[in-house]
Amino acid sequence: MKRIPFAVATAAAAALLSACASGGMMSRSYDQSMLPATVQVPAGNRVVLETVGIGEITYECRVKANMAGEYEWFFVGPDARLMDRSGKQVGRYYGPPATWEAMDGSKVTATQLAVAPASTGNIPMQLVKANPAMGNGAMTGTTYIQRVATQGGVAPAMACTGSNLGTKGIVKYQADYIFYRAM
């Protein structure tokens, strides 16, 4: 067996890492069969954009609906930058209403179809059906958006009680947002 000199192996590893960092190998398409059925995109749609949302979710301590004297953290909305696989910002995700906006000004809102649990401490995976896009650009023709690979984003760990009613809690999160169009 022929041995590769340490310097050559180190240079090859550095070149490989550089290629990954530049986006050449960062793209990872999601095999629908690896996701829970509830958040799989219907056949007849194809991936057109993969982004990583990095930002915050705001919650507010409120009285539970129809439950006087009981309190809960209520989801107020997200504020995240949408980055492509190379780390370049390509848009924003904010709300309410939940809105995905490309840097070209095109944007889309959507209706939630389903969620599926993620690992403990992470917001659930989600499938939404896009409403018609506003403006012409990257979001035009979007049919579905998946939220997968979630990290963080769950309601604050601090108790929500009558004494902190109205308090807002902001938590960090990250998730992949995968955009689809009809074929």
C-alpha cells in the first residue's frame, strides 16, 4: 500500500474543505422518503431553492384561549435571514403573516398544511402551501415550502405566569427552508 505524504494529504484536505465552504458541495437535497409523510411535498413538484433561515422567534406570555387563569407562551412571529448554501443572504423570513421575501422584492405567504415533531428542543418540521407570489422574481411560482433541519426556536424555558403576563421572550433558531415549484 502506497503512503501519501502528510503535506500532500493536508493540501488535499484543505482543497476539499475550501470547495465545501464555497458552496460546491454544500447543497443537500432532502430525500422525501427520509421525512415524515405529513411534511412530504406532493409529487409533481421540484426543489428550486434551498435556504437556511437564521434568526429569532418572538413569543409573548398570554392568557390561554378560553382558559382564564392559565397562561402560555404564544408564538408572535419570526425574523430571520435566508441564506443560500454558500452563506450569501438571498432573502428574509418574517411575520405575521409568515412571509418569505427574496432580495429581488418578490415574496410569498403560505397556509400551513402539516407539522411533524423534530428532536427535543427544536421547533417542528413544517409543510406549507404557498399563496400566489407578490411581485416577480425568485418567489414567483412557489407551490410549497418545507421547514426541516430545525434547531432551537421553542418557547422560552422561563415560566409564563400572571406575574409576567405580556412579557416577550426572544429565542434563537435555525431551519432549512426548501422551496418547490410545480414541474
